[in-house]
Amino acid sequence: MYCRPVIDPGTKPPASPAGPPIDWATLRAAATAAAARAYAPYSHVHVGAAGLSAAGDLVEGSNVENASYGLTLCAECGLVSDLARHGGGRLVAVSIVAGDGDPVAPCGRCRQLLFEHGGAELLVDDGTPAPARRLADLLPEAFGPTDLVTRRS
Amino acid sequence: MYCRPVIDPGTKPPASPAGPPIDWATLRAAATAAAARAYAPYSHVHVGAAGLSAAGDLVEGSNVENASYGLTLCAECGLVSDLARHGGGRLVAVSIVAGDGDPVAPCGRCRQLLFEHGGAELLVDDGTPAPARRLADLLPEAFGPTDLVTRRS
Amino acid sequence: MYCRPVIDPGTKPPASPAGPPIDWATLRAAATAAAARAYAPYSHVHVGAAGLSAAGDLVEGSNVENASYGLTLCAECGLVSDLARHGGGRLVAVSIVAGDGDPVAPCGRCRQLLFEHGGAELLVDDGTPAPARRLADLLPEAFGPTDLVTRRS
Amino acid sequence: MYCRPVIDPGTKPPASPAGPPIDWATLRAAATAAAARAYAPYSHVHVGAAGLSAAGDLVEGSNVENASYGLTLCAECGLVSDLARHGGGRLVAVSIVAGDGDPVAPCGRCRQLLFEHGGAELLVDDGTPAPARRLADLLPEAFGPTDLVTRRS
């Protein structure tokens, strides 16, 4: 057990338990459409992501690769940038889909990005019928904003 | 001189010389507005970026920081993600502005991101009256998509 | 359940079950020493990482921050770079420690980096007595090299 | 001209003008050897980097790719991590070489990483006889640590 009293819910206030209704079919369709706009000339893995914010905004992103591979932006990078474009706030649900139309597991970086904006209770489409996976199950014991404060030296 | 016959214009076809007219005042205003939407709780440096594509789209982004500092997305990351959202294409001009309303130099990563989508002739607002800086002057002798092909082993 | 038949063990062959003996005290001491060499002028969170490879090499890294926050390298980035310096191979155990001497949870990016070089069975020091946490428990349902092949389109 | 009075030499004190003698042949040979240790199963572009610190240390790195392309570490990432391992300090010269044995241009991210640790006067092997390229010529008008202080809002 890492030295932290509670699981860090992220730096933003958590979404109200009574958030907007989650329409998974719409989210997955939006993610699929976003995958079709990916710029992936190097890996040929096209990924799209769509999310619902606590304010009810639909936000989305596509992966954008780079000749310097390490500068590649995943679809979830675009999604959190789009969240900022909508004025920010808290994510409550996301669907991430590859070009084949099926959900794809977010990479570790993107779990961390989602944690910053959705916290442990963010719901992630895992391809099964609802209820979807909690982010806490995909990134347990997450490093988070609280660590920045408590682990300084 | 690095071993490359020509400056790599990026992996996408270059924008036509007769692209859309560039309204720098509009770009800078959009970048300034984007800076106000930045999520920068750690550095407190708010940055916004706005760009014009060859198709005439206005695209934009804000920086989005993360408790794990290395996962921070600069405003230009959001901008190229927004370009994908608009269906992609070529960037012809960008303005990057800090929260104080003045242009700010893009970091090295972002010069590389811009190179992928705008190439050497992309114009970058440097705070002076037009003509703005060419990206070739901010990232000379760029590593680019051609290197991926010619430098394999 | 994401569309993948088995948990991906990473792109390298897994370490033999009969790997080198793991001396956690040595690993944690090496990580603590590495934390003291961190370059963290922005967050003031100093982190060190130490790992044991299947070949018996001790590898290590410190976090290295950057004025452009998103270019920050975590301690685990340094660790996998050091693994390459030692000729590569498979990680079997890692300890990650903050400047206060206690283990710290790896961020999502670093779980993914560790997955590439250690796979699901990599052991991660979580501050408890042995046995340590398996990486599969910190990054379940990981995106991995197999996805690059099976999710192309 | 971006709003900054002087070119930022980076956050560390600049190396003394009378630094250690630079043996470019040794640096390039070390970079070539490092390229042979790259982990580049996805791009097949093997890169090695070697640098000389003001203290006279030889530091090095190899690129380390990842199935999640955006988590790829360039050779220069490994180099600055190795600098930390040696106790840090200032870089005075670097050579970056691809698997074909010839110098390769650093990507934008890596120019920024080098700037943090070497500043504008860092010398970069560009494949020509000495004197090598100054980093100021590869990353002019760099964003740097001073911007973090002066551009807050």
C-alpha cells in the first residue's frame, strides 16, 4: 500500500453523483467517428475517444502521430484538450474505440490523463454491457495531485 | 549539415502558395481566448494557440497540465488534435499566446508537432508586425517523416 | 473485457520464472540514492527508481524535469533508458521511491513503460513486505505490443 | 521577437568557457555504440547519443520505443537521464548518431531537453568538421526556465 491515506480523486472537484445520464451508444458512435479522423500514418492504429462531462458536454479526440514517435498524441490527449476547449470541468464517462469499431484499452499515460479530469469514479467503456469499468480499476493506487503536495522534499 | 538532401516539408502535401488570407488579429484573439481556458494549476503559465488550416479552418488549443508533469499537453498539442477533429489538412499560420496576451515561443516539442502539420513554411506569430516567422527559422534542419524512411537500419 | 485473448506479456520474451533472486532492500536503497540525484526544480518531488533485470543487472533512473513541463522525464524513463544501456533484456523487479524514502506509485505512463520491458509479472515494490505488487495489478488490461498488430486498420 | 530580454541560458549555471576539451571522435563513437543498443522494434530507426559534461563526464543514451508510440523515449532522453545519474551538471557537447553511423538531427523535444541542460551554447555535432552547431542555431528563441517565471498569470 503506497503511503497515501485515501485514493486521490484528482485535482478537480468530483462530479456530482447525480450527473448527466450516460448514453453509451452515443459515446461509442462519437468515438468511432473520431477514430476515422485519426492521423496515424506510422502505426496505422486509428483510435478515437469520446467523453461526457459533468456539465453534459460531449468531448472527443483522435490520435495524432508524429515522425518523432515520442511526440505522438493519443486520442485521449485530444479528448482532454477538447474538454479544456469546452471550458473544462469533470469527465464522467469515456469510450475509446479503435478503427475496427471495438473499444480499446487506454494506454497508461491516458489512464493518468483521464484520472486528472475524471478521478477514480470515471466510467470507461470496456466493450461489455453497462456498468462500464471504473477508472479506479484500470489505474489503481494512482499517483495524483495530492502526491505533488505530500511527496515534496 | 545533416545527411538529408532537402528540408523535409512534412508528411502531408504542402499548402498551396495561394492559401487562405491570414488574419493575424483574429488568430491572436483566438489564441488569447484559448489561453483563458488553459488548465495550468501547477505552472500557472496559461497558454493558448490558434491556427489557420489550408482549408480555412480555425483550430485552437489550450495547455492542459497533469500531476505527473511529463504528461502535460501544451496548447499546440490541443491545436493539432483540433486540426484532426476538423478533418486534418495543412496548417498555414499559428499564433501562440500566454495569459498575459503576448506571443510566447513554442517549446521544442511543439515546433516538431507544428512541423508535422505545417512544414517549414508554416508562419508563426512572433509578436512583430507581419510577415511572421517561418517555422524553418524556429526549427532549422528539422527531423521529419523522411528521416523515418531514410535512417532505418 | 477488451478484445484481446490473453494479457499481453510485452514484446520481449518473459523472464524465466527462475530469475535472479530479488534483494528488495538493495533495490530500495538504490532507488533512494537515485532520488537524491533527481533534477526537480519545478515540482520539488524527487523520485528515484531502481530495477533488476533478468540478467541480474541493477538499473536505475531519476526524474528530470523541464521548463516545458510536458517534456519531463520520470525516474522510470531513466530506468528503462539505463536498461538499454546495459544491453536491454527483461525487468523482473522495480522499486520507485520519493525523496522522503518511501515508495511512490508510478504514474500511468511509467506503468506502461515498465509493461513494455517487464510485462504483467513484473514485481513492483509497494512498500509492503514481500511479495510485492504485480504490474498486472497496477495496469490491468494493458494496451501492449500485440494491440499494435491486431488493432490496425 | 518574443518578449524576453535575453536568450535564456537554461536554469543551470552555464559551463565555464574554459570547459573540458571536446573529443568529437570519441563522442561520435560512443553515440554510434549507443545506437547499437537502441530498442526500436517499431520504427527501426536506431539512435544513440553521447555527451560531454562540464565536469568531464561522458554520458549517453539510446532510443527506447513503446507500443504506445507517444511514450517513446529518444536517445537524448536517455542522455539527460544519464547526466542525472552522474550527478547532473552542465552539458557542453553532444553527438547524436543513427544506426547508419551518421549524425541525425535531434527532434524538437530533444532540442528542448538539451537546452535545459546545456543552454544556447551547447555544441551539437552536425556531421561537419568542427566547430559544431550551437544549440542556439537549432532552437533559436527558445522557451526556457525564465519563461516559467515571467509568463505566469
